Amino acid sequence: MTRPLYFEDPTRLTFAATVTAAQEGRVALDATAFYPEGGGQNADTGVLRWEGGEARVTDTQKDKGSGRIWHALEGDLPPVGTSVTGEVDALRRWRQMARHSAEHLLAQAFFRVNPAFRVAAVGMRGPDCTLDLEGFPTEADAAAAEALLRETLAQGDLLLETRTVPEAELGAYPLRRPPQVRGQVRLVLFRDLAGTPFDISACGGVHVPQAGLAAPVVVLRTERIRAGLTRVTFRAGAEASEFLSATYRDARSLAQALSAGVPDLAARVAALREERDALRSEAAALRSRLAAALLAAAPREEGPGVPLRLLTLDDPALLPGVLAAVPPGEVCAAVTPSGRCGVGSGRAEWPAGEVLAQALQRAGGRGGGRPDLAQGQTPDPAGFLRAVREQVAGRTGEASALISSSPADNHRVF
């Protein structure tokens, strides 16, 4: 069994120990400050050193059966019986502890906002940590929980206390959620200076000695997920501070580009969105008028079938408008150089979808639509127009010759 020094003092990052076992790229020690992966918390990494050797610790895992903690090493292994010194990666450990402590504290804040907001699952593998909560908390609830925790820490820090108690004594502690272990249960408490607990949880992880070291705790977003849960994504400690600083720098740069201050940025963006929407409406109206004008300017072929207009459009955005502007009694076919194509019909006996489908059978491509308007894609724009003309005119050979010789057959719009 390995003595867990990280429980005795979570801030201890260096230690001395003896190798008790070695196998397959890993060693077990009689004592360690390296926290093994578990409880949603990543394993510690760092370095082991011994006389004449050194190796990087890339992973730490606990064998529950034997109680041994195994350290995966890069390089040669120290022999059994070797005295070693260990050094835990301080940045990784402190960030892991800040994430874990913030998870406890934020979960308690949500619980105080509404006891229905109970934790179903947690995730702390990266800077963006998550709480999956029951009770469907809203963005307003998240803001209230964040504010409650911020105000609590502003009034006085919360201190860490851990204790291990028999399962039978758990009734004396107001736990947020039932423990997932039996027998002897390790409790993590955060108390104010007067001794009043803010949060008590059964937990096998390591935490910052003072809650203020996990601050700020910032909720980034909420989203509904499977099984009726709401996922709250947050950051804590240095990772939250880095995120907020980077976000502010980006906001300041954007505000300067828009000739506004950061506090005025939201109003400035809202005004720009209104302007954008107005311009979009204006552009749509102009595009509709242009489409109608282009259709009216296209030569109308009077043949043995129905009045037909054929157009080649340089702008694919005009295609729907042109097809929709077909007057009653006429049929229109249009293509773009890229192969976007369509048929508009003002004659019930000439459904646009059927005309398009038959033309695409000959010219190649796919598409579909309503009886009045249908669109598709073809690899042969000229062949598509030829197929529509022949279909509507009700003849093949003669129309094929005309389509290649007459300037009016393929009216191009620039």
C-alpha cells in the first residue's frame, strides 16, 4: 500500500520515498505526493529522481485492490529498493485543485439558489469544467449562483478542512449529494472563519487550502443535454482570470474598431445588427425588382408549346427571384455558369418540378420543387436550357439546331 501524502497536505509537491515495485514502465512507491486519477480529477505528472537517474512521471493510477499507487515513467525504471525524490508539476496540480474546489463551491451555490439544482455529474478534465444539474437552471439562475459565490468570498474566505468518518455518522453532516463510497468516508468541508460550513461533500480529491484560491469562478454558458439535465460550463482560478483577460482584450479591440467604449459595445453591436437587417431587407427588395426586370427583358419565344423565356444569370442569388417572377401563362428556365438551374411556371399543365426533372434526365444533375418553382444543379448548363426548350416546344431535332444558332436562345444577363 502507498501512503497518500497528497491527503495529508495537498500543497506538498516534493517528497522522498522508496520504490516498492517495478513493472512494465511503471513503479510503485511506499509514499507519494502524486495524486492518482479519480473522482473526475486528472492524475498528477512530474519527475522522479534518484542517484544516477531521472524519469518523467506521465501518469499516476491507484490499484484499489492493493492500495498501491503506480507511477508511469518515461525512460529507465529505478530498481526496487531505490530511494527516490519526487516533484509534482506545480502548475498542473494547482489548476486541478482550483477546478475541483470551484466545482464544490459552485455546486453548493446552485443548491442554495434552488435545492432542485442537484449535481448528476461533473467534468474537470480541462479548463472548461462542467456541472450537469437536475432541475433545469436558467441563465438567470446561473448568474445568481455565480453572484452568491462571489459575494460569499468577498465577505471572508472559506477554509478547507478534511476528515474521514464512519458511514454511520454521515447523518450528522448536511451533504449536498449522497456519497458514492461505503465504510469510511472522506469529507471535504469549506468553512468560514467562524466555523460555519458553506459546503460539505464526500470526496477523494485534492483541493486548495482556501476557497479564495479557486476564485474567480465564472459561468461561461448553460445548455440542455440528455436525460433532462442542464450542463453548466465554468472556469476557475488562474484559468478563469486568463479567459476573462483575453476576452476583455478582444472586446476592447473590437470596441476601438467600432469607435465605442467597451461598456457601450453591446449597444453598438445591437445598432449594427439593426442596420444590417435593414440593409438586407433593402437588398432583397432590390434583388426582387432586378429579377423581375431581367425576366421582362428576356426574349419571349412564341412556339408550338407555351411562351418560354430562357436566361443565363451570372449571379446565382437572382435565380429564385427570376423564377418566382414568371407571369401567368408563361414558363421560364434559367441557369448560372456554375450549373445552378431552375424552372418557373405560370401554367398549371406545365408543373415546374416535372419540367425540371425531365430536363435534368437529359442534361444530368439533381433537383426538385413545387409546381410553380423548382431548382437544381446540372453539369451542363447549355444542355439544360436546350432540354427545357425541346420539352416545352414538343420537338427535338429542329430545336437542337436552333438552340446552338440563334442568339435569342440563350439570353445572358450580366
